[in-house]
Amino acid sequence: MINMLAQNKTKLTLEEVAKLVDGEVVGDKNIVVTGICGIKEAQEGDLTFVANNKYMPLIKNTKASAIITSKEIKKSNKAIIRTENPSLAFAKMVSFMSPQEVVHPKGIDPKAVIGKNVKLGKDVAIQPFVVIEDNAQIGDRTIIYAGTYVGIGSKIGNDCLIYPNITIRERIVIGNRVTIHSGSVIGSDGFGFATVCGVHHKIPQIGIVVIEDDVEIGANVTIDRARFGKTLIGKGTKIDNLVQIAHNVEIGEHSIIVAQSGISGSTKVGKNVIIAGQSGIVGHINIGDNSVIAAKSGVAKSLPANSVVFGYPARPIQKTRRINACLTRLPDLFRFIMHMEAKLKEHKILPKDFSYKNFKEENETEE
């Protein structure tokens, strides 16, 4: 089926789409889709999707001819394709209907600088102005774009994609099928100083960074080398742009770290952890497996497995929501207290010269 459809990628019936994504059509199986688009922008003839419940109301108004949905959706005013994972199904259709025609470089450019005893695998591609220092190893079919630096003794596995202007410092170990986007620095010195008599003395950082298989690292990410031992990024982990990972941090397999998050030194993050954008984690703590840290949270202590936390400081998410709900009611509560103060004075329970301001100042003085 796939080979037959590949000859006509932009014209598919819903029945054909359902076979590609292992879905179930509810509605006319013979509807033809010729394009693919987001639910708000979609026009007649387009295929779209809904994965988040908050976008369900958009189904009624979209102009799309068909929608990929979850199994929870039973019926709709539009033809739908019910799937286990709408986002994954839609991603598959995007690749199928609008394949990216990226042509990666081939061969080794004469302007690349390659040191002594460098081992290059089969079908390696290296662009101009790449510098590979002595004793480095580059695996089969790995592609290194222009302006990248690979330090002494570093090892990069097979089928990696290293985009332009990346710094991979000395003795770094990178597994297979790793993608690193532009501007990232792997193996910079950890932030370690000893302060003596007001002077900050640098502590040598002599460890390494190990990045396991199938990791993707976004643009302008910094991963510091360990003071001793290794900083570890586990298999299958995905790191967004502008993330800081400090020395001796260990991140478990298949975790997700979203943009502008920072993890302080020697913290251990478990498997399948999600750290949402602009979150911060202090050093020397443990984050349990399958935990979720919501956006803009500050984690100051260890979390058990399966935790879901939010806020600054991070607390269980339901508790934080209750606290935030109370905070929004503070003006009303203050007005109520002022009203009760007036009533208590009226009934001579409080003296007439009592004021909340004086009460507060007196108690602060006592403290």
C-alpha cells in the first residue's frame, strides 16, 4: 500500500490514510485529502488533527475535510480518523505527504582540518572549516557541518547529525543516531570555584560528558563536563533549545527537557521525566522516574517517582493550584477583615483606636 501511494503522495482517500496510521475512519472513507495543515488554518481538502482536549471546540468550525483524533472521539460533524496517538499519526502523515527534501553533504571537504590518528568511519561527511583534533573517532555515516570543533580524543558514533558551529570538547563520548543543533557546547567546564579570602579559585573539571544513543540536543544548549566522572544524558532523551545542564548531572532515558530550563550540578533525573520550560532545579537532589515538572517551577528538594509539581517553590500541582486560588482572593479577604474590624469596634469588642496597621507593627516589633 505505501509503495503504491508514494507515487501520488498528495492525493489520498481517508481509507488509505487510515491504513497508513493504523486508524479507524468514522464517516465517508472515500473522501480525498490533498493537503495537510493545522486545524485553524486548514481549508477544504486538507487533513488536520486534534490531540489536546482544549482544541476540541475547533472541530465544529474547521474547514478541513477530515480530522485525525484520539479514540475518545466517537462522532463529529466532520469525517474523522480515530487513532491511539493523534500527534504521532499526524506527524507520520506530514512526513508522507510533505517529505522534507534535505540534501546532506557528502565526502570530506579539503578545507576541513583533521588531526593525527583520527579514525573516520565509512561514508562520513565533513564540511569546510570543521576541526577534528588528534585521536578523535567519527562513526559510519555521521555528518558534521561547517564550523564545528571536535576535541582531542572525543568519540562520535554512527549516523549522527552534527549541525554547524558546534563545540564538542575533549574526551566527549557521543553514541549513535545523535542529533545536535547549531550553537550547542558539549563539555564546557563545570562552574566550580573555591572562595578563599574573597578570591575565587577555579577547581579543575577533569571529567567527561557521555551522550547515549538516539538523543537530540537543541540549539544553544550547554552541557558541562563533570568535575570527576561523567555528566550523562540517557538514551532517547530530547533536549530543547537554550537548556543548561551542569557538571555531574545524570539524566535518565527518554526524558524531555524544554527550553530555558536549568539543572544544577550533581542532580540525578530519572527516566521518562518531563521538565517544562523555564524550570530550575537545584543541585545534589534526585528527581524520580516519570515525574513532571510544570513550566516556570523551581525545584528545591528531591521528588519521588511519578511526582507532578508546579510553582516556586515547586509543590504538588493540586496544592499549588489551591494556593494560587487563595492568593487571587486576598483583596476580597482584606476588605472582609476591614469590614469585620469596623463591626467589632461598633459593638465595642475592639477599642476605637485599634487599627490593623498598628497591630501589625506591634507584632513585628515583638518578633
